[in-house]
Amino acid sequence: MEAINEFIIKISSRCNLNCTYCYEYNLGDNSWKYMQKKISISTIHRLIERIIAHCKQYEIRDIVISLHGGEPLLVGYTLLEEIILEFKKLENHDIFPLITLQTNATLVDEQVVELFLKHEVYVSASIDGDINHNYNRIYHNNTSSFHDALKGIELIREKMPKQFLGVLSVIDISNDPSEVYTFFKKNQIENFDLILPDYSWQNQPPRPSKLNWKQDQTDQDNSIIYGIWYSKIWDLWVNDDNDPPKIRFFENILHNIVTGNGIFELMNNDPATLITINTNGDYEGVDTLKSLGNGYQKLNLNIFDHGLELVMEHPKYQLRQNPKDQYSSKCLNCNNLDVCWGGYFPHRIDGDAIKESVYCNDLYYIIDYIKNYL
């Protein structure tokens, strides 16, 4: 049994954006409505006590503290700094946290960047492409967040390049892949990930029958259209002779082909060692499980009444420790299992059953495409 070494902490339960594909707010789970808006320092203190006890028990010295939301910058500068300083105190107990923060970048300003620099906070941001491709990432009044987000990203990239982890981009297959790749190159974003939207077996991904960038589209194409979209990006990437960016999705697949295991949870056979803590102190499974819309992420445990050893005993945590238990029979008999590893776990859940990924055909296509290239 692997101990927990990554803590995803929801410091804000609200967001200033209303992204149409958001697993937190727009895919059926409404638990955010009943959460306090901002985490309290007393909750942080209790969590730190739990972390110290856990790390001492398992002799863990290095952990990841990942500050999430909603939008974490909504907590305000003062509370954000106080939270960071509290986690920094773990060093007094010979526990060394790598503190990261995931932001939509719209609220990033000079003061926030100085805070990140001062306390060595590593930051990743989100944007899906240019203003035409970023249409899913909107404010609550339905206006575009593009210009504000790009301004924030440029400020991070300029002022703190060594602490900029890169950009997360959710793909939309209606966007021309060559235009998306060109956007990231033009804006000198050297590290980004192109991630599949969090659809599920209950809410399956759209597969449009007509796409402007795909000529001669057939019904067979539709069943693998996400894989085809990735293949267009792959061709641009491997033929880019001018400082090609790092694209985690492809690097993960390449790492799996070479070593048999990935560098990121999306396609990885390692036991999961992370836990989410919500603003009210509830422990939860990885937050993208909210995309299932049925409370699958809930463990019914909290930091006030339950230690992390009880989290590790929970069936949902133990499931992620036993690889064969989390794969369907189709996966176990697939010749690409040692590359795909079933795809992202939330994409495999169908009620109480674990199936192949809802993107199974797409992943098979792009993996074979890359293998053929190699």
C-alpha cells in the first residue's frame, strides 16, 4: 500500500469563470453549492496536523501541496499568503512541500506574481487556444476570458519562467489542430498539455459528423476522431525543427512505450498516491471524478474526525492501489495496455462498473499512430 504524498487542496469552492466543460460545476455534481466559499486557516491547521502525523508514520520527507479551486486566487492575496506560509512551516518538521497552484490566470497581476516568487510557488495556467478556440472558457456573463487569461499567462511567463509549469488545454475537436498548435508556438508557451474533456459513459463525448479541418470524414473516422485530432498535432510536433514545445500527452505515451510506465496520472500504472481536501475539510477522491455527476468522489471522511490512515483503508483509495482491479477485461486483453493503462480513471467509470475508457478507440488509434511513426 502506497502512502499519500500529494494533497490537492480546494482553497476556493467558487470560480469567476463558467467553463462549459468544467467537471466542478457543469457536469452534474452540485456539491460545490454546499461548500464554504473559502477554506479557513483553522482547517489548514488541522490538515497540517494530519499531514505531519502521516509523514512521520511513513517516513515521508517530500510532498506536493497543490492549491486548487474553483479559482484559488479568489481567496484574496492576504489569505493566500497566509495559507502558503502555514504549509511552509512543514519544513520545521523535516517535511518539504513543493507548493503548486492551478489558475485560470484571469486574476494574475504583479502583486500575485511577486507572492509566487517570494514563496517559491510553482504555477500552471489554463487556456485552450486563441480567442476563437477559447470559447468554452467564459465568464458568468458569457463574455470571453481570453484576453485576461493570456495577459496573466504572459505575466507569469515573463516574471517567473523557472516557476511556470506550463498550460493545461482542454481539446475541442471542432478546433483546427494546426491552429491550436500555432497559437501555443506563437505565444512562446514552451510546455503545455492537450487533455481530453471529462466526458464519461453516462455523458459521452460529442463526435460531430462534419468538421471543417477534417476532409473526407467518414462514420469510421467519427469513432476515433479524438485520436485523429491528436495525430494532426503529433505530425506538427515531430516535424517542428524550431524549438518544439513539450507536450505532456505525447511525452507520457513515449515514456510508456520505452519504459512501460508513464510520467503522469492520465496513463499510468503506478498506485495513485493523491487525495483531495475540500474547503470544508472533506477528503475526496481526485476531483475530476465529479464529472460522473453522482458523488463518486465522496469518501464520507473529513480531516477533523479521520486521520489519513482511514483514507488509505477506504475501498476507493485501495482500488487505485491495485492495477488489475481497475481495468476491464477488454483492457487486460489489449496489446496497448502497457502504453495506455486504461486511460484516465474517471473516463472508465460506468455506475458501479469499471470499463475501458470512453475514449478507448481514440487512444488506441493515436498510440498505434505513434508506434508506426517510431
